[in-house]
Amino acid sequence: MSLNEHGTKTHHHQHDVVIVGAGGAGMRAAIEAGPHLKTAVISKLFPTRSHTGAAQGGMAAALANVEEDSWEWHTFDTVKGGDYLVDQDAAEILAKESVEAVIDLENMGLPFNRTPDGKIDQRRFGGHTRDHGKAPVRRSCYAADRTGHMILQTLYQTCVKLGIEFFNEFYVLDLVMADYNGEKRPSAVVAFELATGDLHVFQGKSIVFATGGFGKIYKTTSNAHTLTGDGVGIIWRKGLPLEDMEFYQFHPTGLAGLGILLSEAARGEGGILRNALGERFMERYAPTIKDLAPRDMVARAMANEVREGRGAGPNKDYVLLDLTHLPPEVIDAKLPDITEFARTYLGVEPYTEPVPVFPTAHYAMGGIPTNVKTEVLSDNDTVVRGLFAAGECACVSVHGANRLGTNSLLDINVFGKRAGRYAVEYAREADFVPVPENAISEVEKLLAIARNATGTEKVAVLRKELQDTMDKNAQVYRTEESLNEALEKIAELRVRYQNIQVQDRGKRFNTDLLEAIELGFLFDLSEVLVMTARERRESRGGHFREDYETRNDEEFMVHSMAYKLDKTPEKPGEDIRVDWKPVTVTNYPAMERKY
Amino acid sequence: MVDDVKVIAEVPSFTVTLMVRRYDPEVSEEVKWVDYEVTVYGTDRVLDALHKIKWEIDGSLTFRRSCAHGVCGSDAMRINGRNRLACKTLIKDLDITQPIYVEPIKGLAVEKDLVVNMEPFYKAYRDINPFLIANDKPEKERLQSPEDRARFDDTTKCILCAACTTSCPVFWTDGQYFGPAAIVNAHRFIFDSRDEGAEVRLDILNDKEGVWRCRTTFNCTEACPRGIQVTKAIAEVKQAILKGRP
């Protein structure tokens, strides 16, 4: 422990593998690494509070327990669902390793729902089909409508069993890179301990980012308050690129006005979306698989129904999820949590009344670019040795322009496991990169700004204005004009951010200070999202440009790669360069996407 | 969208007073109740009101929260004398003619405002071996009938929020008692047909700080935001100890 001139206590730790984030991906990595090498997991939350626990519907794997299925069909569905922006080699790995991933979890103790003969039960989910789109297939392995909760609990239980070392309520705020043998290599991360305000430097040979998403850039979101994208933001501030940030998924069925998620499983079990006229409108948009079309198509269809005046409710601004034709015992057995959400938060009884729903910001398809070994990339193909990323914060890319439901719980398990395995493989051979003397200086600067913030602007007001502009200008529908408006607004908010106030002056549990720092990351990521969305002048998957309504494979069947430039922008966004990266195609040439 | 909520809501908007128990040892050892008046909407929860205070009135008000819809278990607190999740308690369902009293859960040391030291609670959880104990090495999934799966379904819902344990009068007077949440999590494995560790867990819970301290006051069952039949689960564990098996 050392004390510097600012009175900041700094503690030093050394582990072979340092994992940032204790959601599904982070803990899956820890289970792989912990038994072999000295491993630390650092998390801003107690592990079971992570947002993996909010996932509901299931985890895809072609187990073929209830009907014929194959990993190849799953690969095809993933590629097509992602509107052909998926790296197909990565999708093959996801689909192939899915079976092992589910069996791993079952063997760890996950209480999946069972078939009458005792196998893991499976159900339908959007975009998952038999034989290349012929009909919906039962591929989702599930535990009622709390599959994510069960995955998170099971992974944590296994970590307890293995004696994994956790540092909970530690906010990682910086990644320390150092020159080593002529290359930039990760050396450590710096974390702020919530309970004390002390700093901790965690030196690691391998450093794994598994920090989740950043849904709090939007107002209407299914994401937790804590999902502020700190991990992705840290990578961005290090001058490393971010991939496909314009692709953000809006989940069709958020509780209207609140954004709380109602699982796609509701439609997998037979739920139907209706407009104010009672019409099953998805028949018009996706004649074959209707309500089980992929999320981007359903979300847009819903938004379109509302735009064209067929929305329900007094303001005609939502549609209805109808479960009333399902037997109450099916609802109780398969969808207990989400029907309770409808009762608790909207006072609606799903047995007898349709539930008001509208798209809610849900999932980042893009993030930190990695290869299939989860190694982080510093450009289209150069690996940053010793740095890994997995889960929602990463972009490998298995989700392309639109993620299929149940593929994210799969992603965190398949690529979380890989991250653990490759982090160990690397750390066995590598040396520790010495920690530079000024390791905490960046974090000190951040903290100093927030600690001395005695301005007049409130963090919550700036955050709300950011979320408002993102909802208005960078949601399901986008145009050059709306994106420019968002860019201008973010620039204005950044100026006002210089004049914020932080009222809590203490060291203990200073969440006031952390909210100010988190807001900085939200600005960074919003800006990257808006810039890449502006440069992608086509419509694909979750990214829909009203001024470029069709997919343009000739120019844009490429991943975006955003880079932070080291300059002060005269106009908003000038310090961001958007480049492109080829998509890996193995077996599936791009085709028109119809369902 | 938030503005539209007014229309969906039964109650458009109204003013409530929250009385919050504040404590920050960095400032003073003294505990004080502070009242705040906030305007809220019909779909607002106690968590929204606390955020309003933190974001608009006093940034130093400190509490844990994350998912904001009752699945992460961060924000258990005592609201009008009952343990609840702040994010699952709609303000309109409380008596809003009176101030709403908000204080930390009882029986764990208060760190700051509504934040308590959860470590003793987590330790009791870890002590009951909360993981599958099985020596077989299956190549595929282990089989389990839907009936066997249903036997422990209720106790898989636990989110470790501590609402049950910190509503238990036995736990208040004896912090060494394992408490309802740890027993619920033991139940989840003891009654899982795949598990082989029941004997060890039953032995642990047969301890003087184990299940026999439960006095069946049902506070825990009433407090559980997940609707788990906690007292029933404890009774089933007691039965299993007497029988020597689940």
C-alpha cells in the first residue's frame, strides 16, 4: 500500500489472469482460468447482481432433444439473423460449441426445464429455424423465464466451489498499457474501491474484459442502471478501435413507457402482437414466421404500426402483446416472471388482458473487436497480446447487424470459456509487463475532476438529455439529419459536463462521484455510435436509415471500425475516424433477408 | 416515453414525503431521519423516488441498485417497517397520506445511509456449500424428471437480496444464525436429485446455529420479493434432518 500527495491510498496486486466483470462471460472465463493460474475477478457489483441475471428466454444449442436440429442450421440462422454482417467462422464456433456449453452448465448444476424423459427441454425463439428458414425450431434451452438468473447463479456457485478470488464493488476505471519489447502491451488495470475510495492496481499477464453493455445511453432501456459501458469506454480511451458500434438492438417487447423486458419466450410460447385494431400485424411483415421474426424486424414493424396510427392506448404509442389465449397454467409454468412484471409495474393481468409493449434498447452487437480466440485487435488484424474480451462488451462478431434471441447467453458461455482458456495459455508463457510509475495518473485525473466539481450542472440532468437525444435521434429509425442533431447535442453536453457538480465529498461509498465518471463513458460511446451510424449509409439489421432504406452489400458488407484521433475537434465528431473491415464469409453468400 | 407513463398510470402525479434514515460516519456518528418531498408518477417505485432525491436534491444519499425490476437483488431495504425491494414497491400502493419511512435492512452493520455490510450474509451462504456436489462424470446432460426438477423449483428463485434473513427476529438477536436465505439455498441443492451432498449440508444445518433456531414466524416468507415459500423450505430441511435424507 502507498499513499500519494493527494492522500489517495493505492494498493498493489498481482495475478496471472485479471478478469474485469463478473457477469456470465467474466465468471465463465474465471471457471476456466481459476483452477490453473492465479486469477482475480474485479466487478463493480456483487457477481449475482450482474445483468446476465435479467436474461429470460434461453440459450440456443442444437441439442435436438425435442426435434431434428443441427449446428449448421443454427449457424445459418445466426448469419441470416445478423443480416450477413456476421463473421461466419465465429458463428460456426458459436453453434458448434453451443452443445458443450449447455452440457457444461447442466453438469455444473443448472436446473434446466426438462422433457418428460428427463432431457433438457427446448422451445422456439425468434429467427431460429429448421433447415434454413422452413419453420421455427425448438432450439432454446431454458429454465422457466429466468434462464439468465440460473446461469448467473450457477456460474457464481461454481466460482464459490473453486474458490475464485473476487474483488466486488471495485470499479475499474483504467487499463494501463506499457511499451514492452517494442510493443504496446497491457500491464494492469486500475480500480476504485467503492467502500473506501482507495485505488487498486491489478497487474496481470492476461487481462480479460467482460464488462457487459451500455444500454444507459438510451432512456427507454431494459438495461440496468449500472450498464454504463465503462469497459468499452476504457478501451476506446486507450486509442483502441471499436467495431460495429452503430448496431444496437431494440428488443420488441419492453413494457410500454418503462422499458422493462418481457422475454421473446412469450412469443415463443405462442404470444401474439396486435395493433389497436386487434390485427396480428406481423403477418404482413414476416408471413412465414410472423411474431417469431428476428428482433430488428419486429421492432421496426411495431414502430411502423405506431407511426401509421395503429398504435394502442390513449396516445396510440404502443402495441399489445396478447397472451390471453394461452392457458393460465402454461403462463405460470413457462412465463411466471414476465407476467408478474406486467402485473407489478403496469397493473395488467396477462391471463385476461393484452400487455402494452414497445421496443426497448437492449443489446450492443458491436464493441471491442476480437478474433475467435477472444484476443483484442488494435486494427483489422493485429492482436494486442495479453488483452482479451468476451460477452456483450466484445465484437467477435457472431451477432453482426442483429443478434438472435438466446444467442447472447450462448455467446457469454462459449466465448467466456474461450477467453479463460486463451488467457491461461498466454499467461503460462508470458512475463508480467512492468507497471509504469504513473499507473494511476489517468484515474487520479478523473477523480480529481469529479471530486472538485463545484459547478452548476447536475449529472442526472445531462444524462437525461443525452438519453433523450439518443432515443429521439439514434433509435430504431435514423437519418443523416437526426444523427447530426445527436452529435451536436452530445458536443453541447460535453461542454456543460465541464461545469458539473458532485455533492458527495466523502471517500466511502461515493456513488455520486462514480455517476459523474460513468456519464463520461456514456458520452464517448454515444458519440461513437452516432458517428458510425452516420457513416453507414445503408440499412442493415438493427441499423435502419430512412435516407438509405435498403441494404447495400457492394459498399457496406463490411464492419465499421471507429478510431479515436488524438486531436481537438473543431466540429463534433472530427476526432473520430471511421474505417472498415471485411466480413469473414465461409459458406453463406449474402441473400435477401425474408422470413 | 416516460412522460407517456402518466397516461398508462392510474394515478397521474402526486407529491409524497420520504423519511430516510441517514448515516455517514465520515461526517458524523449520529443517525438522523431526513424528510424529502418529491413529485412522483403512478408507475414510480420507491427506487425512483430515491433517485429523485439523489439526482435533484442531495447527491450524497447512498443506496445500492442495479436492474431496477426485482431480479438483481441490490436494493432490499426496510420500507414502512417491512423488508422490500425498492424497485418493486410502487409508491401508489403505499399509504401516501403519510410519510414513507425508508431505512436499511436490520441485523447487518450500516456502512452509509441505506448501504449495509452484506459480508456476514454472503458468508452464511458460502458456508452451506451452495454448489452441486456430484462425483459422476457424465458425457451428456444428467437426466432429471420434470417431477424431480419441480421439487426444488421454488428455491432456485433466490436472488440473495437478504430481505428474508434481515426480517428474521432470530437473526436480529443472533447474527451467527445461518438465516433463511442460506437455508433456502441449501434446500435448492438438498432436494436436487442430481446432488450427492445432502448429508454434508444437513449436518451443517443441524448445528446449533442451523435450522432449529427458526421459530416459524413467517417474516421471511412475507418479506421474500420472489414469492419463495421460505418457511416451508426451512420446514422441509428440518424434516430431512430428522429423516436423515431429503
